[in-house]
Amino acid sequence: MENHAAPIVPPAQDAPGDYVIRVSGWLDPSWVEFYDDLSVSVTALKDQQPVTRLSGHFVDQSALLGVLTALHHFGLRLLSVELIEPKPAQIVNFK
């Protein structure tokens, strides 16, 4: 029996997407005033380095790179960048 699963196609580099970025360290939430669609939260566990989580919509990879570059200039260590896959649209059959 053949497998007819659809191939996985990576998103185009110029496609918009929702991302979650995690960095080690404290980033003041006022920093995101320069970035309209980003939200910031900081988790600080006892005896551990705080982790800052930024999430939001990026219009393209260039916008994402701009934020990553700014974080690098602040001296924050990048922990992860995650593309949040959109949920598949529900198919509705109108009969």
C-alpha cells in the first residue's frame, strides 16, 4: 500500500508568521514599544537565570532577523526560535 501523504513544504522566507523567541536574561517589557505586535513575558525561577519570552507576528524573515539582531546587541543569549504553525482550517461542506 502506498503512502499518499502530502509533502511537507517549508514556509517561504518572505511569508508572514507567528513566532516565539526565548532568550536567557531579563528584557524590560517596555522594549517592545518599538515592535507593535510583540508581547513579552519574563519567567524567573529561584536560583536560575530568568528567561524572556517574546511572541508575535512577523511580516517576513527580515522583520524576524531585525528583532534577533537587536536581542544580540543587548547581549542576550538566544535559547530558541519557534515558528507557530497555523492550525489547519476546518473544511466545511455546504450542500
